[in-house]
Amino acid sequence: MSMPAGGFAVPMRAPAPMPVTLASPWERLAAHLLDNLIVGGLTSVITIPLWLMNTADRARHQQDVQQRILSGEHADLSDAFYGRYYLGLALISAIVMLAQVAYQILMTTRWEATVGKRVLRLRIVRAEDWRPPTGGRMLARAGVAGLFGIINCVALADVLSIFGARRQTLHDICGRTSVIKLPPPLPPGYTPYR
């Protein structure tokens, strides 16, 4: 407060309130695709060699079984090998899911947005007061999104729920968060005070 010559305090004007705009489903989808490209690129360094080894192992096993059958020997057609093959695929899926969850948690607790959301000027906020979410909320949000990614029909319901009135996905609801669109940046020299 400034003190005029008469001794009465004159209150400073508060900044003009910024309207909160919920992010559109298409903006969120674009941000999600960009984030998946980033996480996919990072995890492919690990998962592609694992997938190649797993596939080569399966091809060797199938060739061995064919040779034994052709030579008249007993061929082991047990599910033990295929269990190992599918365990390898599950390991690859787990690596990608954990990387996605870690990326979401690290980026959003630090900057309230992933790279894709930052590019499109979106932020994750608490649903009730539009403030930055806590780490626990982000853990719940990312964990639920990761689990939904495993179950395809639930992932589809998660994506379709974004078209509701509050534009919240199921993982937003579980984490009690919303995604908002930031206003355009102010021009240089402009002050929001009236």
C-alpha cells in the first residue's frame, strides 16, 4: 500500500483475474501423442534389443522343433518355452509402462506438465482450486493411467471420458486433477494491472 499526503492508505489494485479454460480433447490427444513419441524413443533403446532377442529365441525354438519332427525324434511342444516367450513380452510391456509412469510423475511434479503439454501450453492442476497438484495426486493419476493402458477396453473408456462436460479422463478423476489451457503470453511491456 502506498501512503498519500493525507495519510490514508490507498490499496493497490489486484491483477485482473485470468479465466481458466479447460484444455480441449484434441489438444490433450496431441500432447499425449508427443509424450508417447518421447517415451517410446527413450525406451526403444532397451525394448527393441529385448524384443529382437525374444523373437530370435522363439524362431530358434520353432526351427529346432521342426528339425526334430522331420528327423522323427520326439519334439518338445510344451508350453514352457512359450511361457518364457510371453514372459519376455510382458517384461518389455512392463518397462514401457514403468517408463511412462515415471515420465509422467517426474515431469508433472516438477513442471506441472509433460513436454507435450508444455509445447501446447497445457498444465495439470487440482480440480477443485486450479492450483498445482501434489506428488501424491500425480502418482495416483499416472499409476491409474498406466494400469488403464494395460487393459485396452478400460483405456478406451478412459480416452472417451475426456469428451464429458469437465473434460476429465478417468485418471484425472482418480487423481482429482484437470488439464487447463494457459492464456497466451503477455506482450512485452504489458502489465496485467488496471
